[in-house]
Amino acid sequence: MNDNEYASTYNGDRTEDVGQVVGPNNFGFFFMATSAEYDQLNNKTRLIFSPLSKEESAGLLKSEGWVA
């Protein structure tokens, strides 16, 4: 994981969430799940998220009708 990535841990096997876009956060930015590590012993998945560019985030906000 590098400085431009964020991680979150979820219950269960969430490896199929790679490629999913989440957001926006309080600042209007979106993030894409770029990788997943499933821990079968504890039944938890650690997802790594990378931020989308300002342009990509603005496009998503507009396409979802959240901004004009």
C-alpha cells in the first residue's frame, strides 16, 4: 500500500468488490477498490482503495445528478 491508497476491513469474503467505486466522501471524491486480501481463518477481507482523479470524481457526481 502506498501514500495514495486507503484500506478498510470487512466481514466475509469481499474479494469480488475489486473494481467497485465508492463515495463520494465529504469532499466529493470517489475511490475504487483496487485489491483485496481475504483472511479465511478470520473470515475478513481487507480492501485497498485508490482515489479517483478530480476529473473522474466530478464526472461521477454529474452523472449521478448530484451536481448540475
